[in-house]
Amino acid sequence: TVFNKSTAMLVPLIFGSGVKLKTLEALSRGVPVISTDFGMEGISEPLGNGIQNNGFVVENDLNLFVNHMNALINLEINCEYSENAKSFYSQKYNSNVVNEIYNEIFEQKNVK
């Protein structure tokens, strides 16, 4: 319910490691994400500040998060980011993609 009413998800992490499931969950539901590099770690290659890609914005200057939120208030921009977020998740993380990767890994281990 909360995701359905959200303009974006903010992930202002300044340290941490590993994939953030909350970030993947937002992308899977088409919620644009504004995050630092740490919030996208393991999900996306480092993109640098302010680069917009695949339904998310990577921004390491927390003071600039508000600028990205203001842009996402625009319905047309938000819809574009939402579609890109869903598409990014589907291409990289849906169960069929993940299962195929697991199968490839296990098949390689069984061959050796």
C-alpha cells in the first residue's frame, strides 16, 4: 500500500555493504529510487553522482536528494522512471532470470 502511494524511495546510506533488499523491492514495484552508491551496491555498477538510469538516481550528495525528488513530482517524469524501474528489475532480478543464473552456476560445478 505504501509503495502504491510513493513518489520515490530514498536510500541515503553513507556506509554499508551488500545488496539492499528494500531497494530491489522498490524497483520491482516500479517505485523510482534516489540513492547513494551504498544503497545501490551490488545492484548497479557505480554510476557517479546525479546520473539517472533504469528508474533510479545515484546521488552521493544528500543535500541534492531534494532536487531529484522535485523532478520526480512531475507525473510524466515519474511514470517514465517507474516503467524503467520495473523494466530494470524484470531484466536483472525476476525469478526466471535469477533461476537461470543459478542453474548455470550449478551445472558448471557439476561438470567439474
